Amino acid sequence: MISILAQERVLGAALGSALTGLIVFQQRKDIYDTIAKNQPKPKSQNAKVEVAELRILRRTCGKTLLDMIPNGVYRAQLEVETIINKMREGRLRWFGHVRRRPQSSPVRRVETLVVDGLRKRGRPKLRWEDRMKHDMKELLLSEDMTSDRNEWRARIRLGG
């Protein structure tokens, strides 16, 4: 009986680097599908997602933690961007889409919706709007840039 890791190494060696990128893409796509893309994540959850991503990249390259290869080497070898940056790009892409919609559309009307009731005690959860403000501040973006779709897409692309 051969282990899954050994099967992946044999598969990687047999397919070569040409199809390795396709396999990495499919695995990353599966991760995206399991993560709610537009929901803000706490830092601890981001760290867990990044660890899972690096584990997949390591296995795709046929290496283990015992090989003691820095994480950046795997990303450079497979030419992939971090999942965290891709999630940010997805959030900003959706934000631009929403901002370009007319004010009468249901997506825009929900923004002004006021919910009655009290919030739970303790630190409030990070809201989507707050996450957007943080992401836009990080990338030096403003809301009025969303009107030009091509410029917005160019500015939010982090991996090129």
C-alpha cells in the first residue's frame, strides 16, 4: 500500500512541471470553494489558511517540512500568489462591482439597511465595510476609482 504523499510525488514526477501548475490551480480552487471568499477572516484564520496552502504547495513539489526549504521558494517555483492576496483581490473586485451598480439595485439597497436589536457583548465582529476600508487603505485606493473598471482591475491585481 503506497501512501497518498508517495502517490502525489510519483504523479508529480510523471506529469512534470507542465501539469503541476494545473494541479496546483485545481487544489487552490478547491480551497477557495471551501472558504467563503467575501467574508472577513481574523488573523488567526488567515494564518491557518496560509499554512494549509503551503502544505499543498510543498506536497505538489514533492517536499516535506524536513527538507527545510523556505516557503518563498515553493511560490517562486510554482509561480503562484498567496491565497490571502487572492482573497483580498476577490473582495475588492466584488466591492468595485457593487459600487458600479445603480443605487436602486438590491445589492446597493442592502448597504443602507438598518437592523434593529442589540449586538453581543465583547469585541464586535469585523464588518465587511471595515475590511474593505482596511484593504483599500493598504493598497492606497479610494471609492471613486471604482467607476473606471479597467483601472480598478489593474490596481487591485496584486500578483500581476
